[in-house]
Amino acid sequence: MQQTASRHISGQVLPATAERTETAAHAGNRQALWQTLFFRPNGRLNQEQGQALARILLAATGCAIFLVIGRFGYGETPFLVTLVYLLGSALHLSFVTRHKNRYLWRRYIVIVLDLGLATYVTAYFENAGVAFYPLFLWVMVGNGIRYGQHYMQFATLLGLLGFSGALATSGLLSSQPGTYIGLMFGLVLMPKFFLVMIDRLTEANSKLQAQRDEAEFMATHDVLTGLPNRAYLHTRIHQSLARAKRGQRELTIAFIDLDAFKEINDSFGHEYGDFLLAQVAEAMKSVVRESDTVARLGGDEFVVVIEDSEDGPGADTLIERLFSCVGRYYSIGEYETFVTWSCGLVVYPRDGNDVHTLLKHADTAMYAAKEKGPNHFVFYDPSMSQQVSDQLALRDELRQALDRGQLEVYYQPIVDACSGRVSSAEALLRWNHPQRGLLSPTQFIEIAEHSGLITPIGRWVVGEALATAALWQAVSDEPVTMHVNVSAHQLRMDSFVDEIRELIDASGLPSCVLDLEVTESALLQDVGRAEQLLVQLREIGVRVALDDFGTGFSSLSYLKRLPVDVIKVDKSFIDEVPANVRDCALVDAVLTLGDRLDHAIVAEGVETESQRDWLVMHGCRYLQGFLFSRPVPRPRFLDLTDAVFETAPTAVASVGS
């Protein structure tokens, strides 16, 4: 039984299963040998192999035909010639399979072989051989299409000689010269016709492909920056997430929003804004790796997808490189602008597992970064979601608040210490929120600036303040002044001065009735432009008050250069007067400075009699604070305009005097 189940090879016993394995191996070797000789290893034919196989099939068909018609009186020579052609084609197939891109001179041999067979059969069949005329065309044009114009020229020359010789041998050249001439014209012109046609088809196909590529690019990329757009970004993130899941790696997504980009558009124009976006996009592409993705969501929002990799810099290094693109000046035409951004970061899988969640959380982190100030980045934290949701809801409600009449202007009197009467007032915005009650500007003004709502709201506040000033002036014998705060966003608008002029003209009041309060930080963002703007405001008769003086980067050179009319000392310096000697010294220095520069000084935040007495004794003429009145609505403020407040010192302040 053992011998029937096995056989002996070289003194070893080979089981029956091994025998079957050996047989299968021999069969596989034979198949591999056949594929090596005639086909590519994957069983698919390339173009030249396909042409060789077509020749084999045609030659085999010809051999069969000549074998059949040989019984009707034809000799064996055509059959033998075709058989030789068949064997030559088989050798050619084997050759091109083993040497696909080498020994290209083999193409000349194939052309000679093809035209030699065509010439022979044309001459052999005498007058009937003209029926093989298409074979000449097929060899000439076919080789030209497959191999190029040079091979077509070689085949055309050889074909003309072969066809002429065949017709001369058969006697058709002498008996029917007109037919010969016509056929020769065809052999000369047809290859040229096909060349022209192929060139035009190639050109048309190239243009069509270029249009297709352009359409596909425009559908998936941002036209301005050339970066992937929102739709293509989702595809790229899906791909990056798939790779991160397979490799069990992290994926970092940075959501970036340029700070104050709307102001840049308003100040310089959209053309310059677009130019700036293109520069920032190019800078970001230059600092990330090829495996990372930089995309533009729209407007001034960008997303960077950073894949974790064992090679090259990590995500933290790339984030540092990204921030090297901002915090510096960019040239846009003849202008220069300082660019910063806010960046929110999320990490897969910690902060989400899908595209929608990751982008949403990155957007949330970006808003949290904006709250920290320009040029900050913040990683997402789950506690941010509720806070940002509240802010987004507040932003949407603020859009409707102006139309629904929920905004209101309150007024806080500024008292003249010499007369005790109200000489001016500061207009302060309030929001009568239907659910949250009365909101001060600190709770929503930043949202208004980020969303661009500060422009229409600021214009409305100026109009309301001028309307109140008109009512006040109608019952007052003294000139009145209304102080209105303006933001840095408004100052960067090219149309700002013209809008102020239009509002004053519409009120019917003289321009001196309006004092615009501007913070130091707003003026110092672009000192050159600020100086030009203040000059324009002074030309139309509007005065400028430097608000919160002392809290920013105060510099005497700015006071010398910027044409301000009023200095408002910040409440933080008044709080410790007269108890704090240092605060008293600082306030006294500002009062002396204002007197020397002929600037009116307003002390903000006066809440006690001792503060009032010390300020009056040291020459401060204008006082503002809760000691006199809190900000009140228009009707109550108009009632206060006739009041006379106590401003004479009640006692001598000993501390800080």
C-alpha cells in the first residue's frame, strides 16, 4: 500500500501529494514559459504585441486560403511565402515580449517583412494583384500611426518601390498606366492625409483634455489662490482620515481666519484684499509638506490638514512654520499692511472622528483664539462649544437688533467744573435684549467688530447722538458737545469722513458739536493713516478726543504728531486718587501736559467727592463719572442738562496734594 501511494526518487520516498504538487509546478512552469514568450506576465497585450498577434492571425488565415486555392491550379509558393511570414510574425511577437523597449530597429524589419509579402502577392496574382493595394496602405499608414512620422516615410518610400515593381512584373504598369498613376497618387497622398488628420485630432484632443483638466481644476480648487476649495477639502480630509486610521496615527487640522480682513477690504479695496489672500496662501504652501493640505474655505478662512509622519517635522513644528507667515507686513500695491490671524486646532481622534465634527470643533477653537487677541492659536476643548454657540447666537441676534429697534443710546454727562453745568455728554450704546436684559457694549461690541456689524451700528449711534444734541441745543443758550466712540474698524474705512460729514449736514448742527473718541490702540495701528484722518476731521470742524489715555502705548511723540483736541484720563488712574501718591503724580503730569499743549482734559470715572476735589484743585476742568450721573436714556439726560452740580472742593485733600 505504501508503494502505491508513493514513488522513489533518488533514494527518497515522495508522497502522492508531493507528486501532484510537482506536476502542478511543471504545468505552472510551462504556462510561465508561454507567457514569457508571447504575453506579458499579467496576460495583457501591449500595442506592439497586439499588432504582432494580428499579423499571426492574418498570416494563418492567408496560409489556409492558399492551401485551399492551391488545389485549383496555383502553386505552393504563395503558401510557403505566407507560412514564412507567419513564422516571422511569431518570432516578432516573442521578441517584443522579451524586449519591449529595446532594439527598436526591429520595426524596420517588420515594415520590410510586411511590404515584402504585399509586393510578392501583388506580383504573383498579376492583374488581380491590384486587389492587394489596401495592404500597402495599411502597412504605410498603420506603421506611421503606431511608430511615428519617420517610420511612415520609410514605409511609404519602400511601398512605392515595391508596388511599382509588382505592377511592372505583372504587366499592369505597361497595359494600364493610368490606373498605375492613380494608385501611385493614392500611395503618396493617403499617408500625408492621415498625418494631417492625426495631427489635427491630436491637437483637438489636447485642447479637449486641457479644457477638461481646467474644468476639473476649477470645480475642485479656489480660482484666486489655486488651493483646494471646500468641496475638495472634504475629499482630502476623508483620505487623510483613512490613512490615519490604518496607521493608527494622529491628524491635526488648523482652522485659520485672518484678523480684521474686512477692514483691509474696506480700506484698500477688494482687489488689494484678493492680492493679499493670494500672498498668504502662497506663503502657507511654502512652509508645509507635500503630504499636507492647505485649502481655502472662502473669504479669509483657510484650513490646513497636517498628517502625522515618522519622517520630517511634526505638527508642532509645522504650526510654528505656519505662524511665520503672519505677524509681519505684506506689500499690497503701494501699501503695506500688518497681517495677523487666529487659529483653532483639533487633533484626530481626540477631538472627533469625522470631517464634519473636526471642522466644527476647529471653527469653535478659532473663535476662542480670537478672544485672546490677534495672532493666537488655541486647541479645542469641549467646554468651548457652549461658549461659542452662545456667541454665535448673540451674533445672529445682533444682526436683527438694529432693525427691530432693540439698540438704544444712553448718555453720561460731562460736567464743567467751573460752572457745575453739563457741557457735553458721552453717547454710550446699550442693547435691550429680549431675554438677557440690558447689555453694555463690553458684552457684544467685540462680536459686532468681528462680524462687520460695527459699521452700520456706529453710523446709527452717531445719528442718534446728533439728534439728541439737536434737542439739547434747542433749549440751551450755551454750545453743546456730544462725544461718540468710534472703533478702529470705522477709522480704516475710506468713506468714514464723508459719512460723518453727511450725518452732520443732515442734523443741521455745526460740526463743532461732535467730538469723536478714539483709543490709542486704534490710532497706533497705522499712525500715518491716523494722522491723515485726524487732519481731515479737523478740516470739517470735528474734534477728536484721545480716549483711555495712559492705558496703551502712550508716547509724547504721538501727542506731538497726532492733532487731538481732548485727552480723557482713564478711570484706572482716577480710582486711587487721592490715596495713591503714584497715581496722583501721573494724573497731575497729564493735567500739566494738557495745559501746556492746550488740550482739554476730561477725567473719567469720578465716583467720590474726594476724587472730584483733588482733580478740581489740580486744574482738571471736565469731570465725568457716577458721582454726577450714570449713563441714562435720552429723556432723563435732557432733564439733567439744566442741573447744576457741586464742583467746588469741600475740603483740602491732604494725600497726594
